[in-house]
Amino acid sequence: MKWARKAVVATMAMGVAGCTQVPESWPADSGGSPASPSPFPSSSAAAASPEAARREAATPEAATPEAATPWTGTWAVAVQPRGRSFQRETLRQIVHTSIGGSAARVRLSNAYGTTPLTVNSVYVARRLRGSAIDAKTDRPVTFGGASTVIIPAGGSAVSDPVAFAVPADSDIAVSAYLPESTGASTRHAVGGRHNYIAAGDQSAAATLAGSTTTSSYFFLAGVDVQNPAATGSVVAFGASITDGVGSKFNADRRWPDLLSDRLRSAGRTIGVLNTGISGNRLTADTHGASAAKRFDRDVLRQPGVRWVIISDDAINDLGKSDTPAPQLITALRTLIARGHDAGIKVICSTLTPFRGAGYWTERGERGRGEINAFIRSRDSGCDAVLDLDRATRDPGSPSRFQRRYDSGDHLHPGDAGMRAIADAVELSWF
């Protein structure tokens, strides 16, 4: 019970022994923003048990976390409410990294939970295939030196640093055991890949026995790395196009993934964090908090953030409601100003064509034109313009995608369209 007692203390105090626990006090569905979290963890509890020491010794390539090296996000998702409940089950979730590092830490969220969340036996390892991991790389993850963390309803937790050689552009697995009923879980609904669920505590198993798959993420909000070559992270902030709907499943072909590939090929060490939410809107709460409400959590508080690309949320406002374009433009101006107030560069995306989609209307098309004209204008306040409209539209029918870029639903680009979006980003902006 010694570990459990420490974990409870860690969740109730700020910045305890390397574990940052952040109370998020806004109502479960409001998407509002808490006060800034306490300073990032120290490395004092990186190897908190004999088992941890044994695992660390098994992989000599793992480096000791450097306290002076800042943390940079290598992967993230935006969290949403109304996930399924878990009890006495193991989650093994697959993260595709953008940049590598010599140490890692894990961020967990109970933002939409209504009861305290107990998580224990957390591990991070390189993934081989399916639910299989490379056991030689498996590392225990602690929170304030404890193997168990209890996260209050509406809260979040950041792990201690883990000495773990994180590869760039690769899959790592984050495993965790959920011993008690979680109630409705905090999730990211559209994960774009298989994650794994198994009965009992199999968190340290090389392969999960009797596992089932899910295409969502649960409780896992981010993975950060220490890399002295990193120059920051860019957040792709939007709705389903950013989230990757229309791209090939399990293939990491969302446009933020492809942008990460381009940056890496150019020798740039920049984390790319995808906080798109399918169905999300700029001004109303659908499929999670609105873009306006979640901007602080999903952009400004991402580790190492220096740039944001504000993308496709407004398409859903135009298609799902009669929200006038001037109101959406005002909301965009506010996000741009908030980004600048936080000292980050704001890249604004024009809205892609969507004629032929189920909710397309002439009114929505006029609104898209007004918003795109604003984004391209000199007084928008944008530091750069990612012109997705120009990159993807059919020259002969500008309200539609080019056929080769259309996934088939006339709203989401397919793999070729995702590539066109990623290729339209000027690397000189970073």
C-alpha cells in the first residue's frame, strides 16, 4: 500500500516529486480552461523500483533524462467526453512519434470523468506489430515515484521522466492497467489506428492475450520527449480533415503526419501535434468543446509549442448551422490574438471545397468564400496563410475538390489530398 498512498498524495498536490497533477476545474462539457499547470517534472523518480532498474539496465541505449533540456511534444490528441467504461482491463495504445528523444513522459487526462480515475502499471516500449512490443525496451512509468496515480474528476497528470530512447517516426506503445471502474471515460474518438484492450493486468506482457481492438484513444493525451536539437512543436488544430478522416487507416497518412515527414527530411527537429477533433466546430460544442473553448488546452499548453496551424473547424459551422461568416471571422480573430498573446506564430488555413457533401449549401459556400477572403487579407493578423482551398480545388469547379484529392464523400481529402495539404505548407514558416 506504500505506492498507493504516495499516488494519492501526488494527485492532490501540485508538482509533487516530479509528477505534475493539474486540476481542470471547468465543467465536464464546457471545454473551458484551468489555470496554468505547475512547473514540469524533475527527474528524481525516473527509476523508482528494482524492476525499473532491471529494465533500464536491459537497454544500454537509454539515456539519463537531462533536467535542463526542455520538453517537446512528439505526439498528442485532443480529448473528448463520453467514452466507454473500463474495469480490470489493460489498455495498450499505439503512438506514432514525430520526433525522437533520450527521455519520455506521458500525459494522462480525466478531463471529462465524473469520478477519480485510478491508473497503475503504466509502461512505455517500442512496438513491434499488433499488440506486440519489444520487451527489451519496456520501461515502467511512475507518477511522483509511484506506480499508481489517482486523477480527480476533471484533472490530468504528467508522469515522471522515463529514461527511454524514443525513436522518431516510429510506433511506441503506452500500456496501462485500469483496476477499478472508470465510469464514462475521457477519449479521443477517431484515432485512425488500432489500439488494444485486454482483460486483467497484462500491462508488462510482450503480447496481449485475448485482446480486442479499438480505433479510439482513452485517457492518453500526449507523449513528450527531451531532445536538445528540438526547436519546438507545431500544433495542427482543426476538425475531421486535420483528424485524418478520409486517409488510410493504420497508415499515418494524415496531413500532420506527412508534414512531420517533410520537416524531418529537411533536417528539422520539430514536434508535430495533431489536436483535430472530427465533427468539431469553431463556435459551438459538438464532439467535444468548441475550438474557441479548447484552444488553451489543445494549443497553448502543448509542450514546446511555437506554431499553430488553425485549420478546418469553421467548415462544420457553415455546414451544420446558420452561423453567419462575420461571426466565424470574429471567432478566428480572437484565436489569432490569443496565439499572439502567448508568443506563438499563427498560420491560418483557408477552408477546402465541400460541394457535394451532405450538408453543403449555397449559403455555406458564400460563407466559405468570405472566410477565405478574410484569411488571405492583409488585416487578418495571420503570420502565414496555408491556402488549402487553392491546393485542393478543382480549377473548373472551384467549389469542389479535384477528383484525385477527394476521398469520395466530397468533404474529406483522401491520401492524395492529404499529401497536397502537407505539401502546401512552406517549411520556411518554421
